[in-house]
Amino acid sequence: MASQIQSFMAQGAQMFLVLAVAPAAAGITRKVKARLTRRQGPPVIQVYRDLLKLIRKDSVLAGNASWFFRSAPYVIFALTWVATALVPTFASGLMFNWAADVVALVALIGAARVLLALAAMDVGTSFGGIGSSREMMIASLAEPATLLVVLTTALTAGTTRLPEVAQFLISQPLEIRVSFALAFVALSMVALAENARIPVDNPATHLELTMVHEAMVLEYSGRHLAMIEAAAHLKLVLYISLIICLFLPFGMAPLEGEPIVWMIGLGAYLAKVCFSAVALGVWEVSIAKMRVFRVSEFLGSAFVFSFLAILLAFLSREVLR
Amino acid sequence: MMVERPLDILAVALAIYGGAALLSLILPRRLLGIVYPACILAAILACAADLSVLAGQADFKAQLPIGLPSVGLRFRLDGLAAFFGFIVNLGIAASSLYGIGIGKADLSKRIEPFYPAFCAAMNTVLLADDAFGFLFFWELMSLSSWALVVARHEEAECRKAGYVYLIMAAMGTAALLFAFGGMAGAAGGYGFDAIRAHKLTPLISALVLVAALFGTGSKAGIMPLHAWLPLAHPAAPSHVSALMSGVMTKVAVYAIIRIVFDLLADPPWWWSLPFIILGAATAVGGLLYAVQDRDLKRVLAYSTIENIGIIFAGLGLAIAFKATGIVAAAAVAMAAALLHSLNHSWFKSLLFLGAGAVLHATGRRDLDGLGGLIQRMPKTAFFWLIGALSISALPPLNGFVSEWLLFQAVLAGPGFPEPILRFLSPVLGAMLALAAGLAAACFVRAFGTVFLGRPRSKDAAEAHEVPFVQTLAIGLLAVLCILGGLFGGFSAYAIGPLLKTLAGTELTGLLNGPTKLSLIAFDPERSIYDAPTIALFVTLSSITTMLFVHLVSNRRTRRAPAWDCGFPDASPATQYTASSFSQPLRRVYKGVVLGAVESLDMPPPGDLRPGHFSVRFYDYAWRNLYAAPAEALLAVATRFNAFQFLTIRRYLVLMFCTLIALLIVTAVWM
């Protein structure tokens, strides 16, 4: 019973932790980018202020926007939030993360993306269509790559449940696995594409024919836009958490831990998220955005990497039979 | 509910189907609508009978003294037949409910008499317990559906579809004839029990497999035998399309399961190879065409091909696992194939009936002429959205249940002793993952262009919602898609006895999870998916978020013209069309598998004529495997045509030469 309460609390804490951390991660990346390009940049807390400001503003809807357009942001946010809350972050013994394994997790992200792509087409503007069509092109390559990456790690750990995968990796001696290295590269590439980051998309651009994510949300404003933005921040944290959980789970607290272990787990997680956000900022200023139609080559190679990873995992002897 | 004599109830249902077919021959045209309530009644009765057998797992047999001498016409209702009977009759019930809403003007002597006959034929194929009866009813099913395809024979497109379908159906039945002939052997016991007892040499059974795959694959739509589906399924009236695509393809799946897992029994492991390879290729190939096509019903037909590919891949994995003794994984793969058959029949019927509603409301099914129907047909749009999300395998809807099980089966792949299978299973996993991504793109495109945006034509702008019974039929299927998704664990539990007979074991981990409704492939520690919990979480967090936002915000919403980056264009033609939506995908996959030809006619500067851009795309399989041989045959036939108008002397010379040639051959041979 005590462990039940503990895991329930862990689950609750996690739900609010990711919600609290998500805008900060985006803020840190933005700040790092600004500093590296010799600008002052907005403070990290600005992202929170922006969200609050957007929520408080009037929402302006296009004349022909349907019920789908109005309700989609909430569902997209909820789907992303639930998905993020199901990835073990600081502790692995969460109350409800048995409800969805990695396959279901990838599908949950897919559901949020499909709803956003549909919402983009609702008003019937050319930009919405551009964004939606490109997003689905990117997703049609990124989603299989993600799936193959998570299946690779699941195969090695002998389970598709994330907490067990993390526990398995912690219990293993530290060694370089070729399949994991390939999977890591592939997942990082996919994470860049899925979060509309350079070189696939530019989160800071508007009025440019190369934009993808921003084109989709162009018609949103006010509280609806706030939901979409918050979901985007959450998705970034989700991918960072997923990479951490699959490849760097060290420091994560097990279920039967003392409070001090939990604090260590929390500290380790926050440090890892900070580091990832900084690394993302450095990466974004050091590379140029690519043309939309080179994205397929970029993601195609991610797909090939992930395929090689799973192939190696299947054929290697270390797989648990 | 246990029914004492399910076969009797099925006989009553069949009698109703048959009676409706005969009655509709003599009824005046305006009264023909009566066949649909009759079919619903029969379908409900049959569903009840099938369900009771599925729960009880007893076999029921009957024999009629007609048919082949000494064999008779045998019927048998076992778990497998009952499961597919449930799929078939539920699909019939939904389509018939939709059919009630068909206007009096659209009733026709070319449709309504054949509809119940088609329903009856599909039921009897499942019940047949001897080769003769099976082939007879199979052919009856093909012919009655062919009659429905050519119902609008005045359109050239329908005639072509009917022609191609007839050829493919005839070839398929011929292949099945060889398959059963091979299985029965020279002694010729055509009852299924005699076939089961008859042991085949490996060579013969391999030939039987090829023939059976050809026969059932051509009906189900396995590539490259799929060419007739995108022609014939859309050509039929929409409620018949729903039956052909959602249900008849499952009868073909039933046939291959019956042959491979029951009649031949204990297939060797390499039999899985054609299933896995063809299934994976079909899954991805079908979608690549689906994502390009501009006709709503053709998109759905191509998507059926994809789903059949997934089912065949699942069957292939089941064969491989069973043959190598990994029964737990065989059960998972089999459960994936069976549940995907069930789920696909629901959402594909939903989507086809919805497409029928769109066709009825607007008179068109070209994606580029529709749009904005969510405003004019809100109910159809909502239900179609659920169907589209289900078929894209998104949780918590039903398409994801079978997809999830299939991935779990793929993950058991490292257990294979054969290196080829160990290599193939990640390839299959990659192809399935690719198919899942493409399916989402395909249905975002379809729903987005048909129901969202602004109307692209006057027809779409003036659309109206279809009659209540039709939205009811679509809505009930949508409810089934949701329930099937939430209670996937229950469905997997319910088919347990069937899995035991086909794969050797049921899903043993099912009830060991944190809740009784979790879907568990092997054991809860290894993998688990709990749709109700996820659905609850998502619902709760949406509501909480909405409440919170409404608490903080000023709740004001203003309506204004679309922003569109400051340059809104009033013309709906500026929207993305279905063709423009698929352009990035076309560009990615062009040359690999797609036969897309883009032509751009750009006038030089100063020239005032308008520029033109057009995309044509063709089916590789159609061009190379159907059209090219047909042309070659025609060319040869034209050459031989010269022999038709010879003088009698020349004919005599020809006969003389033939005689000499034959004599020489005989002389050399001896």
C-alpha cells in the first residue's frame, strides 16, 4: 500500500513536473541561441509570461472555423501531456505508466500530430495546407523511425515498458552497443524534426515558405494558441525525456527509494534536461536550415539508422530470447 | 446466451436472405426497399448464432443430399466460421441499415435482388464443409457482387470495372479449384474431413499453397493481384462497396486461414515467407497509391489493400511462430490478424458508408471538388473522423489494438531459429511502421480535403445531411470502433478458444494485468496497453485544462476573416487540394514505387497564356502485369487473325503440314 501511495504521488508529481519544466526548456534554448548570436534574448521566464498572456487574450477565430478547430487544441494538449507524463523522468515507479508501453506512447504522439494537421486544414487557407501536408510528409518518415528506435531498445531489454527498459539499462554495466549508438543518432534526428527545430524547420520564422509547424498554427490565437504552444513545449520535453530514459537513465530513482534517492533522481533529471536544452541551442546556431525537400533525405537517413539499429539488435546475440 | 441449434438459426437467416432475393425479383420497383429490413433481421439472427458458437466452441454439422454424389452438400459451423460469420453479418447489418435510407428513385432491379443473394453467398462460403460447396458458393459470391458492380452499366467506367473483376474472379476461382483438387488428391475425397485426413507430399502442398494464395489473394487484394479492387469497389453502390471492401475481403482471409491452418494443418515454417513478404509489400504499396489517388472511394479501396497486407503479414508471422514451436507468439500474431479483420470490417464499412453519404449529398467523390462538409454534414463528418482516426491506428480506437498486437508479435522475432525469419521480422516491423505513418498521412489528407476547409465546388457548398437511418448506420459503426478500441483486451479474450485451435494457445497473460481490461500480449511485465485508462487520462486532462483555461481567460471569442499571413484570398481554389497535399510525399517516393508523371507547362515571360500543371499517376502493377500482357495477347491474336480468311487450299496445306509435324514429333519421341 505504501508503495502504491508513493507511486501515485510520483505520478502526480511527474504530471506537474513536466508541465512546469516544459516552458523553461524552451526558454533556455531560446536564451542560449540569443546569447550565442550576441543578443541579450528574453529571460527564460518570458515563455511562461507569453503563455499566460495568450490565455488572457481574446481568441480570434476565422469566420468558417468549425467546432473541430476550437476543441482540437485542448485534446492535442491533453494527448501530449499524458504522453509526456507516461515517460519515466526522475523516478521509474509511476502509478500509471503501465497503461501505455512505448508503442502506445509513439501512437499517442501520432494522435496529437494528426489532430493538429487536421486542425490546420479546417479554415481552408493555403498556409494551413502547406503546413499540414509537409508535417505529414515529415511524420511519415519520422514516426516509423521513432517506432524502430524504441523497438530496438525494447528488444534489448526484453520488454516494451519504459520503466522496465530504464531499470534494465541502469542494471547493465556501461558499455557501448552499436545498435544503441545508431538508435540514439536516429532518435535525436527525429526529435529535431518532430519538434520543428533547425535544420528541419525554424521555430522562430514566420512568413516564409519553408515553415512547417508555424504554418499549421497560423490561424490560432489567444487561449487556443496558448494550448498549442504549451503542447509544443511539452513535446520537446517528451522527446528529451524519452532520449534520457532510453539512453541515459542513470540516476533515475527506483520505486522503493528513500526520499534522498528521489531528490537525486529529480536533480539528475533537471540537470539532464538543462543540458539537452543548452545543447539544442548550440546545435541550432551552428547549422543552417535545409530546404524542405532535403528533409526527406535527412529523415530517410534517420530511418535507415533506426532500421540498422533494429536489425543489429535482432541479429546480435545479446538479445534476451 | 447459449443457442441450442445455431445452425438452424443460420438456416432461417439464410432463408430470409434467399427469400428476400427471390421476392425482390417479382416486387414492383418502388417496394424493393423491403430487402434491407429483411437483411437486417437475417443478419441479427445470424450474428446471434455466430456469437453463441464463438462462446461455446462446439461444432455443428448438417448435410443436404444435393451436390456431389457421395459427398452431398455439407455445412459445418465451428469457431472460425462463427468468428468470420460475425464479421460478415455485422457488416451486412450496418450496410442494410444504411440501405433503408436509399431513396425510392435509386431502387433498382439491378441492385436489390442481388444484394441479399450476395449476403447469403458470403454466409454460405463460411459454412461450406466440402470443396464443391465451397467453390460453388464462392463463385456465387463473386457473381452476385459482380452483378452489383455493373449495376450502373451505362457508365463505361463501371463496365470496365465489371470486366476486370469478372476475369480476376474467374482466375481466382480456377486457382482455388486447383488448390482443392490438389488437396483432395487422385482419390478425390472432397469433404473437408477427407481432405484433412489426406496427407500431401511437400511438393503438392507447396503447389496447393501457391494456388490457394492466388485464389484468395486475388479476392482479398494482395499485390499484385489487387488491380481490380480500386476499379470495382468504388463502382458499386456505396453500401455494396462497404460490403465488398469491409466484408468480402474477410471471406477471402477466412478461406486462406481455413486452408492453411485447418485443411493442410501444421504448415512448414517457410510457408510464412510469401505471406510476410507479400503482406509487407502490399501494406506499404497499397498506401502509397491510396495517398495519391484523388477519388474518395478509390482511396478507400487502396487502403483496404493495405489492411489486407497487414492481415496477411500477421498470418505469416503466426505460421512462422507456430511452425517453430513458439506458440505464445503465434497466438499473438494470430490474434492480431483476426482482430484486424474484425476492426477493419468496422472502420472500412464506416468509411465507405460515409463516402456514400458524401456522394449522395454532393453527387461527387473527387477529393478536389469537395471540402467544408463538416459545416453542412456535421454528424457524418464526426463519425468519419472517428473512422479515419481508427484506420490510422491511433489510440484509444480499435485500429491500434491489432497494430499493437502485431508489433508485439514482431518483437518476438529474435526467437526464430531460422536466420531468414530473424532477418525478415525487423524488415516487416519497419514496413509496418512505415505503413502506419503513411496511413495517418493518407487519412489526414482524405478527411482534410473532404470535410475541412472551404467548399471547392457548388455541389459541396450546397450539400445536405443524409437521412437519419444512414447517419445512424455510420454512427453505430463509429461506436463499435470506439468500443472495440477501449475493450480490445476483451475481444482478445473472447477469441481465446479460437486462438487455441488455430495457434495452439490463447493469450495467457490477458487477465493478469492491473485491470481486467488491459491488453497484454505475453505477460504484464513485458508489454501492456490499457486503452480505458489512457482514454480516461486524456479525457480528464482535456477537461481539467479546459476548465483551467476558461477560469483564467476572459472567454471571449471573436469571429473575423481568416488571417492567412495577411493575404487571405477569397477564392477556395487557393486552398491546398488533395493533389497538392500529396505532392511532398509524391516527391519523396517518386521513382521508388510510384508511377507519377508530373508535367508542367510554363509559358515564357511575356506570353499571356495560362500555365498548366498536371499530375497523372498509374499503377505499376496494372501497367506491367495486366495491360502489357493484354496488349501482347492482342497483338498475337491480331497476327493469327490472318488465318481466319484463308482459301480452302491453304487450310488443307496447313492441315497437311500439321500432320507431318506431328508425325515427326511422334517419330522422334518414340
